[in-house]
Amino acid sequence: MKKCYFILLAMIFMQVNCYAFTPQNACKYMTSVSGLSTNGYKSDGMGEYFCASNYKLLDGKTNIAYYAEGSGNNAKKVYLVLNLYNTSNKAAMMSNFVSSAKILSKNSINYTLDNVIITAMQSGKSGSWKLGKYTIEVKKQNFSTGLGSEIHFIIKE
């Protein structure tokens, strides 16, 4: 029984580790999601590079955006940000965020999100999970105004 778990973990490790965040790929990971395409990888003028989507309005002021950041040759971090304002449609907004995170995870590191990560996202609990050379993080920060929160879904090398 122990050998089966080891083989399964080794297969997941090998599957996740074969991906790289090239700038060209990283900026295209979310093109299948309407409103989350980027305008290409650009210098910020201070030695860092990034690409970003526009804010995609989901409901009222609630929005989601996609980003990739890194050096000129390698995007080191890809992430989604949900700006969740107090809304009666919170469940629908979270469902949209989780669906987008599943796409990002699959397209970037070929990983299917497990229930632990999905539950953390839905409940707004911060957490960190190591997958081979990658780390998935969920971070939540409440707005100082008390009118909502910002939730990040991050995959980084």
C-alpha cells in the first residue's frame, strides 16, 4: 500500500514539474476565459516584467483580474485577484473565482485543484500548498472600509 502512495505522489510531482512559466505562455493561460486576456508581457520600467488583464466586472463593483509577473525571461508568479464587495451574489462570485482558478491551475502547471484548496478559496481562508517546485497560495485581505475583501489565488515558482 505504501508503494502505491509513493508512486502516485511521484507521478504528480513529475507531472507538475514539467511546466514552466515562459512569458509568452503565462500571458495566455487565461485567454479561454472571457475578459481575462492580457495585453502581453511588458517591462514596468524598474527591472520587473508583467502582463495583466483588465478588471472583469462580475456583479456591481465585484471584479476579477489576472496577472503574471517575473523577469524578462521567466514569469515567476501567475495569479488571480477577486475584489469581492459585499453582495447578495457572493456564492456566484466565488464560484466564478474558483472556476477561473481551476483553469489557471490546469493551464499553468497541469494540476487539478483539490477540495482543500477550493474550500480555502470559498471560505476566504489563507493557506499555502507546495506542489513540486511550485507553491499555490490563497490570501485574503479585508478592505479597510469594511465593504468587502480581496482574495488572491497565486501559483509561483
